[in-house]
Amino acid sequence: MSDTLPDRLAVNPNSPFYDEKLLERGIGIRFKGVEKTNVEEYCVSEGWVRLSAGKTLDRAGNPMTVKLKGPVEPYFRDEPAEG
């Protein structure tokens, strides 16, 4: 597995930007310099994040989201295992 994060990543398995192996490894997101824990999707090149809006769900049962624009900094929460 590479140590570079994708430009865009989503936590929804129905999204084309979903990557289970990366999500299992643990991804952290800093948005405008602040750690965010409720990120549903991000895009570094376009500079936005989608944050879940509480426990509210849409008609399809997916979390309602809010799209915010600004600098996005994804990172691995832990170092990769050697060996």
C-alpha cells in the first residue's frame, strides 16, 4: 500500500471514491487547521469537505451533509507497519 493519500476519498461504500483499505488504516482530516471527525467525503484539489449534519438522515437513509470550502489536509493517523 502506498503512503500517498488520494485527492478525493469518501466513507460511503456506494461512492466511486470509497477505498476500504485506506479507511481501515485510519485517515485524519484537518480542515482550515482544525481536526474534523465527522467528514463524510473530502477533495484536496477542489478544497472542500462534506461534513455530516448531526444524526439527520435523508430519504434514502444516508446522513445529511454540509459542504464547506477551504484548505483540506488529509493524513494517516498512525505510521504504516514495517516488515
